[in-house]
Amino acid sequence: MTATYRHLPLAKAEPGMVLSDELLDTHGQVLLPAGTVLTERMLARLPDHGIESLAVVDDTAPDPAQAAAERAAHLARIEVLFRRHDPANAEDSAANALRALVTEFRVGKEAA
């Protein structure tokens, strides 16, 4: 799934939006692949397949204050998860590597 996406009810989906993930029907069959640009005709046919909502790429600019709050929350959660780990302990290379990977995954390379 695309990193920035939003989940919309089908009624709010508009032509030109891009699917962030493949769209599956009620039987698990792929109706549309990720990256599909939605058309009016596609949107009209989706209810026939039991689709009520979908995930689309969110191309709106992120709010800097909200992004900073999310980053701080991720870092705080990482501190809780690794509360018994001393990052200065060079002998604990496995925990150091795991912490770096989790941090990079959650907040990006610059914080790792």
C-alpha cells in the first residue's frame, strides 16, 4: 500500500483519483490493480461488485504540525519498546540494529 493514502466511502470517490492498493471484490478477486486511475465508469460499476469503500493515494500536502506530532509519537513509542535497551552499549549489536530499523521504518532515515 502507498505510504500516504486515505480510505474513502465509494460515494466520495471521484474520477481521477488513484488507487493506493489493489481493489478486491467480495470473493478476494482483484478488480483493479494498485495505481489505477479511477474513471466515472469504473466508479459506477463498483457497487455491482459489493465495493463500499476504497483506499486512494492522498496527494494533499501534509500539515507540518500534524507530521511533527506523529513523528514525536512514533519516537516516544520506540522509546517505550526499547526502554530496557541501552543504545550506547556497542556489544548489543542485534538490539541496536533492530532499533535502527524500527526507527527508520516509522520516522525515516534521518532519525535512525
